[in-house]
Amino acid sequence: MVVIIDNASFDKRPIGVFDSGLGGLTALRQIYKALPCEQVVYFGDTGRVPYGTRSDETVIKYVNQDIRFISSFDIKLLLLACNTATSIALDRLKDSFGFPVIGVVENASTAAVNATKTGSVLVLGTSATIRSKSYIKRLNALNPAIEIYEQACPLLVPLVENGRYKVDDEIVRLILKEYLDPFKGKDIDTVILGCTHYPLLSEAVQRTVGDCVTLIDSGKEAVSSIHGMITPNEYADRRDDRFYVSDSVHNFEALAETLLGETIYGSVEKVDIDLY
């Protein structure tokens, strides 16, 4: 529905946001900052998280179901706030639906190329994202001279999903040390947080790599591109936001308010995603 107000057209349809679990809430937090008057429909596939350890065929099947579900809300745009889903499924599925589907790899890659001074970039991601080589392809297309390092971090998503992301958590410190120590001395000055769960670990990552290294938040960079694609609404009631999960509503509510930094005013419901 398009509402005419003072000769300006505002598309009142919601923005859809999808992630394999809770990580997409870091991108949603950026939407609340950049586009505070947009209504949002969020789906977290918490019953099948993590996607990063799945086969490509399984990821594509899951993402297809997820998008079919969230498209039932007549959204005007979908933010695929999952690096694994973007890397594996976006190119195959983005033309299958009647609205723009925005991934998180392209803008993060552009931001990293613009940020690096040494020409050395490290990508942290799930096993599936690293296996896809999506960041290598995009970074090479932007600047073939950049030296790219990659590190699969399969333990980080389960940590975050279980509320373990504080900078003083000894388990977090030890796991990050194991993942990042091999890159000491590589002259890396830019690290892409290639999973929307990882910004919750940004303080711990920053402590591990040092203050001179720039961290790129893939969800934040994707949201910055949305701003130029729509005419922002002038009013939204956060109570109209809708949240859906494929597993425990209680667990999602408990962590989501912490991750968003504000109360969830919209409803949270469980959905049987296998029906889609």
C-alpha cells in the first residue's frame, strides 16, 4: 500500500529481515538506527541454526523456505542478514521473488577495500561462507592486488546463540586466540566480520587483533545500502514489528532484547518452517 502524504509517496510495507538465528538482530539494530520509522518483519531460523556447517544443497533448501515464509507478509525489501545464506543461495534465488533481496557480502567487501591501507584483509566466517569463496571473489573483483586471508570459525555461532560473547569470557578469549593467532605478523589491518553473529564478539575480536585493525560489520554495511533504495517512512510504531522463530520463543525473547538494546514491542511467534 502506498500512502500519499504532502505529495510524497511512502511505501508502508515492512522490510523483511532473515537470519539463521539471532545474528540478524545485529543488522536489525542498525536498521533501527538508520531507518527508525520502518516497520520490520524478522525471521530467525533458530530451530536449524547454524547454517554454516550445512551442505550447499541444504542451505539453498532452507533459504528458499525461509524467503517463501517471509514473503507472505508483502514485504517491500528483504535483507538476507546471513553471510552463509548470501554466499551460497543469493545468486540462485534472488530473481525468484518480486522484491529486492539484499545480501551482506558485497557491501562488506567494498567497505574493506576502502578501509585497508596495507592491502591485507582477513575474512572471518562460517565454514560454508569460507568454502564458497564469496568474499575472495568479490574482493578480487574490487581490487586484485589485495592479499586476502580467510578463517573458518565454526565455534563462534554456537557461542553467541548460547549467550557467550562477553569480552571477559575466558572461553571466548581462548577460541578467538586459536582462530586469530595464525595471522600474527601478516600485516593485516582490516578484518571482515563475515557473519552477522560476529559483531556481538567485536569487542573481544578487537582486543585480540589490536586497536590498529579495522573491523567491518557485514550487517551494518548492508543496511547502509538499503537507505538509498527506499523512501524512508515518517512514522512507525515498534509495536507493529513482527518476530518469528522456528524454535523456542522464550529463548529468543530473552537474548533478543539484550542484543537489540531495547525492549521487543512487536509480537514473537513460533512458525513451522517445514510447511513452506
